[in-house]
Amino acid sequence: MATYCVRQFEVPGSDLLPSSVPLVIPDNARYDRMRNEVRLQPGDRNKLALCRTTLELLMSIKKPIAVLAICGPYRTGKSYILSKMLGAPDIFKLGHTFNAQTLGIWLGTSYLDFGDYAVVCLDTEGINAPVANGTEDIRILVLAVLISSFLIYNSMRVPDKTDLEKMSCFSQLATNIKIYENDGENADTNAEYKQHFPDFLWLLRDVTLQPADRNGKSVSPVEYLFNEVLDDINDTARALKGCFHSLDCLTLPPPTVDEDVLQHIELHEDMLSQKFVSRVNDLLKYLREKIHTKRGFGSSEGIDGHTLALLITKYLEAVNDPNTVPCLDSTWEVVTSIRLSAITNQLLQSYESEMDKEVMNYLPMEENMSGNGSEKALMSIHESTLTSKLKALLNAAKYLSPKLDIDSKATWEKEVQEQFTTQIIVEQVDKITGKKCIIGGILHNYLKQNYDRSLEYCIAKFNLLYQQIRQRIDFELSSHEREGIKQHVPPTYTYTDYQDDKRKLENDYFTSAIGPAKEDVWKKKIEETKHDEWLIAKLPKFENRIVDLTSQLSTTEVEILKLSENVRTIERERDAVKNELVSLQQQFTQLSEQKVQQAESYTKERHQIIREALQGRRIITRVRILWGLYKREVEVVEELGDEDALLIGQTWFNHHYPALIMTSGAIRAECGKLNVELPDERNENVDNLLVHIGRQLYHKNVVELDKPHNLQQHDVVIIQCDNQNVEETGL
């Protein structure tokens, strides 16, 4: 036999609880906490009201829970039997008058703890009580059936067929409770009701006779019940035999014949019949052995107190609604959704609490476990914490799973775990690397904080380690700047030294750096030191270059002296050339002036020759005027300048008409005899006429002049033709 202990519900911050408290009361009643009494108020009774503080007591039970409820006609000793189940005679108030003592449904504030599960006891308002009606009896009975795992029907003496008429409320259970929301394939059958309804015990009180069949043969109470009471086909019999998971019957003898003892039985237990006491103990033992946990719809696992409280809330809402019939499958679906969400949120909070405790005070830390596994790693802590929470999730939600085969149940459990895990980890596949990366969820926050702390830590660690190298570089550069150029001092901190320090820096850094940012910090900081490395690498080359430049400087200075001397020589030559150029310019100017003078002299001389020729009056009948250089054969100049043409025209008129006044009209009159074409009168001018006449006379060879003998090569040449061949004139 399983061992158990009686425990009290505890409410933090509250005084000691009374032995029992109301769970559900009529809406026309008020609960007096000070007196722990329910008092009826004026007005009709329409609904049942839920006591939230009592519901919270049920929620405090975290293990699977069994619910033992008792119902039956009022004033039949229900409360005493249920009180004895919890180890005392007066856990539930006992009535000492004709009036019903219990209104609604009451919960004992102590429970039986069997280790793996707990048993709570519910005392219900008596059926057919004066303060209630048939509708209220049905509501309380329906609610008791829906929330209990074992139901006791307590009545007086051996029942007969007339007693079934008083139990008409049981016949209405099938019409007031639905198994499935939609009938369809899952029609509500007796087998379905048996699967979901509680075990039923008919407890017969004050029975003194041995039950016997119609032939007078002694039978057990349950045999008598089935054969003599429930054999008729009526609604109550069908409901009792067809709806409950199991049906049993036990009897109890009268506790005593002393009416005074019966009035206060809880105060006189030592005066009770030993047979009654013994049978009560047998009954309690029977109940402890037979009772089982309240199971979820379609599940073989027991539900906890929190889920039971949710079921009570949802069932009560349906019971109070006259247009609604409580439905097991839809109510269970709603409750499991709410409960699973609550369990998930609770475990997520627990996950965060443990991660805060194990992670936040130790940041930064390694993200993944290294080879030696000596230090803490964030992902290892996460995996350990997540594994424990997933295990707790399945354990807490196992009674929420539907009735499935092994494979389907495994699939359901996997889905529940995935829904929980996705709130902790949100992953995405990197399109480039193809690897999964965490982009959201609770874990992402811890990873981000760890990276940020690691970034700060690793930067500070690198700067501290590199500080010594930086000081050596600065010292070397400053020394080189002060003395190196002047004295060619070789560097004391070489590039080889720098490479050795850099290798030591890398070893020291990765030995002391912590967290996921160490690689990123190393790459970034090393990139920042490239300039230092370049300076150190260039120092030896700078020294050699300084020596080379110094040598080149000396050579260059000598070359500069030579070039300076050459420049001075060139400047002297330039001055001489300049002077010579000035002299040539002066000569050119003189020659130009001479040329002008010669031209003027030539013109005067030519005109003088012409005048002398005219004065000599020598007549040449035919003349050609040639222009050009002296040649063996003199060429005839086709074109004649205006000046020479003007001279020919003037000479001709002066020779033939010495007394002619040179006017355009006089000239035109004389030219008519020569058959010479004259220009347009609009442009008429004496000189223009003479130029025009001289050019035509030239081409017609009718000019008469003396033959000159002193003309130069570029002058007008006068040759005597006289109708003979052209002959040379001695040019």
C-alpha cells in the first residue's frame, strides 16, 4: 500500500487557513472570511460563482492531482466521511440541524500527499436541499462529475427503485455534458463517457441488514445494486451503468444509536460503534487504493493543480450559460493551449533566470567550449540549461498531449519542443557560407552582450600588450630623428626585433583574450599597426640611403661648382653674342637706310634720264619697254606697274603735245586719234587716264623715246625696235 502524509495548503503572507474553504458558491450568497461561512442573500439563485483565492490553492499543487468528490442527498453525513479521508472528523463543517450545511462546493485545505501525486477532497451541496432547485442540483452535479476523478454518492440505507426517481439529475448528465464539439465520426457513446467520467461509488449509510437477492441468497452490495436496483431500463440506471468509468457499492453500519452522539459526532468519536469505525477505516483504505489522478482529455497522464483550476474555470463558464453545454474536447483544447503557454512562459523565465545567474556575472566568456574544456562557455551553459528546460517542459506538458500512438506522440513532443526553442533561438541560413547563424530570440541577447563585453575586453588587452612595443618604436624613431641623420647611428630596435615582439604579442593576446570578439579585434588592431611595421622595416634602408645621399651630396656640390663656372662662361658668350647682334642690327639699319637712299636716288636718276631723253628730241618710231633683269634674250614684261605706266603716258603726251594742258577732256580728245580704249568716266582722273593710256601704249609699242645708255638691271629698259628684231642694249 502506498504511503502518504497529510499536508496543508500554504498561502505566503496569510494567516492559518480554515480547514475547508468554498470553491464554488451560489451567486445569491456571500462568503464571510472571518467566520468562514457562506450566507444566503435576498434574491434568486441563478448561477454559481467561483472563489479565486481557493482556485489559487489548487494552482499551488505542481504534481498530478486526484480529486475525490462526494455528493448525495443533504443531511446524510457526506461531510464526515470526507473529513475522515483527510484525517480529522471536522475538516468540513457538519450540520446539526435540518438545514443544509454546505452551499456550493467546498475544498479541504489539507490534502493527501502520496509523493507522486496528491489527493484533494471536494464536498458538494446536498441534492434536493430546500435552498436549491433541480437546475442548481444539475449544475453542481455536472461540475462535480467534470472535475473529479472519483465520485462518491452518499445515501441512506439500501436503495430501491423509488430512490432512482430521486436521482433524476444523473439521468440528465448525458444531455448536459458533451464529449465532442462536433459529433461526426466521434459520436458521444457510452464507451466515450466511461473513458472520461470518474469512478463511481454508491455509499449506503446506516445499513444493518445483509443484502440478498430475490431468492434470499446473500450477495455483495454491488451485486444487489446491479441486479435489484439498476436492472430496470430507465434513464437513471442507464446513466449510472453506461457513463461512469466504474461502478461500485459499499455499505456502512450506523455509527451509534445514541442521538446525542450523532448530534456532535466529531466530538464523540470514542463513543462510536467499533463496527462503524472499522468499516470507515476499510472505506478509507479502499478509497486510497482505488482513487487515481484526474487525467487530461484523451491522455493517460494526470494533470496538475494549475490545469485543474483552468478546467474548473472553463467548465463553470459553460455550466452557468443556459445556451451552452460543457464539451470535454473543446474545453480541453482551450485549457491545454492556455496551460502550455503558461508552462512555456514559466520555463522561459526560468531559462533567463538561470542564464543570468550563470552568464551575466561572468561576461565576457568564451562562446564555445575549447579543447581543454576548463573554462565556462556560453553555448555550453545554454545547451545545458535548454536541455533541462525541455525536459521539464515535456514532463509538465505530458498530460496535455492528446491520446496518440507512440510515433504521433513523439511528433507532438518534438513540435512542443520546437515551439519552445524558437523563442530562445531564431536562426537563419547564411546565403554565402550556408551555415546557420542566430539572429534573434532570448539567446541572441546573451550572445550580443557577450560579444560587446568581449570587444571591450580584447581591445583593452591588446592595447595593454602593444604598449611596450609602441614605446620601443617611439624611442627608436625619436633617437633616429635626433642623431641618426647627423651621425648615421644604426637602429637599436630592428625589424627582426619587431617580428619577435609581434609573435610574442600574438601568443600573449590569444592566451589572455576572452570571448567571440578576439579574432575580430586582432585583425583590426594588427591592421592599425601596419604603419609601425613599415617604419621599423624601413629604418635600415633609411640609414643606408642617408649615407648614399651624403656621398651624392658631395659629388653634386662639385658638379654644381663646375656648372656654375660653365654658366658664367655661357653668360660671357651670351653677352658677346648680344653685342654682336646689336652691331648687326645697327649695320642692318644702316643698310636699310642706304637702300632707301639708293631707291630715291634711282628714281630721281631715272626721271632725269627720261627728261634728258625728252630734251634730246630723238625720235624712235617703235619702242618696247621691258621689265626685268639683264639676260641674253630680253623678255617682254607682260604686266606694267602704275608708276611706269603713268610715266609712259606723261612722256607720250609731253612729247607729242608739249603745249597741251593736262585735263581729262583734252586727253580724251587726243586719244580718240590713237584708237585707245578709255576707262569709265565715273572713275575718271588725269593720273588714272595717263596710267590707262600708258599701259595700252606699252602693249601696242607706239612709244617714241631716246635710247638710254645708263640704266641699271632693275630699271625700265628702252630698246630701239624700228620694225626690226629686238636687240640687246648693253644691259
